[in-house]
Amino acid sequence: MGSLHVRPHAVTVRIGDPISTEGIKLDARGELNQTLRRKVAESIGEPG
Amino acid sequence: MLLSRLRAYLLIDPLIIGSTAVFGFLSLLASTFDKSGRTQHAIARRWARFVLAASGARVRVEGLEKLEKDASYVLVANHSSFMDTPVVLQIPLQIRFFAKQGLFRIPLLGGHLRRAGHFPVARDNPRASLKSLTDGARLIRERGVSVLLFRKAAGRPMGSASSRRARRTWRSRRACRRCRSGSPARGRCCRWDRCTCGRMR
């Protein structure tokens, strides 16, 4: 991050399954945040 | 390695900087007659394609079939490089960004970001960030655009030691904010160096 040394590379953007927020109350935002974090971690092959 | 650095510093970087200036100027011009931000977004996508081509990046987008064409989304992406912005602009949606507030203070760039409909996020000021999030929600409802935010702990691979440290720091910062409002979580705040609670240090 932050380097000016740009190198040619192959980049893959993976779009995950949408997480529905329908019916989710404000109190459940922490849980939603955790779900989101876990899904991003899974998609990039890292432990959440 | 030397050749790679020379090519980056003498060819690719000037191309990126030059194209950013040219496309930025065009986008500024466009913002005078298009208040919706759609023209600026089209220009940004062309800029992104140019920057990626100049840097030799080959971008492949997987999972486009999961997106409905006319729906609005809140996109969250991990952030590990300056090139992430042109990369995510390859997603064919009307995207507006939540960007760190410091960028909005840069002359020309800040005004341009605002006019294009992007939102500042003050990471150390939850109240101001809440206003940005509310504005983003309003824009999604009214204009049917999607918004994108890069997740916290930028630049650190998720699950790494530095990422875990960043999350711990975030927790302490959150506790510190509670401390300011007088909640019983006060005892945990003293490790956070930005804490304004003098008694706890």
C-alpha cells in the first residue's frame, strides 16, 4: 500500500452473495458487521 | 527489478498522474452542468480503464450475475492498494465512494469529490460519519446509486497479526468514546493514546 512502484499484475474482483438487510434492526448492526467481515475473509481465503 | 522500477517511475507513474489531472479537469467541467454525478462517474470509469491499461493490470470481475441491474447496493471491499479505486470502478454500477475526510481537504480534489457525490468519512468523529452515512442512505433512496466503502484496517491482510492489532485498537477507541460519555466501560480506555480523559492516563 502506498508504493509508487506499479507493476503489471492480474487482478480478480470477486463479488460475493448480497447480504440482505431486510428486517434488520439497528441493534443487530454488530452481527451484520461480523457477517460481512466473515464473508469478505472467506472470499479472499483468509481466516475471519 | 531496476528496469521495473525505472518503467514505473518514468513511464507508468507520470501517465497515471497526467491522466488523473486531465480526467479530473474534465470531471470538474462536467460537474458544472451535471449535478447527478453520472457524467463524472462515466469519466471516472474511463480514467480507471486508462490507468489500469497504463499500469498493465488485467482485471477480471467474477460474480457479476449476482448483481441486479437496477438495484442499489452498499458495496464493501478490502483495501490494499492505491489501485483499488480504479479496479472497483470496473463494476458496472453507479458507484459513489465513502472516502476518508482528509481527501476532501485537498484543494481541487476535495471540491471535485463533493461535486461528484462522494462522501467524507471522519474516522475519528463518529457523529460526522453518521451524517455521511445518512446522506449516503438518502442518495441510494433518491437516485438509485450504489455506495462503496473500503473496510477498516486498510492495507492489512485480514487475519494477520497487524489486522488483529488494528481490531484491538478499534475496540479500545470505541471504549474510549464510551468513557467520554460517562459509561462504566471507563477502565479500558486508558491504553488508547488519543483518549481525552485525562484522569485515566
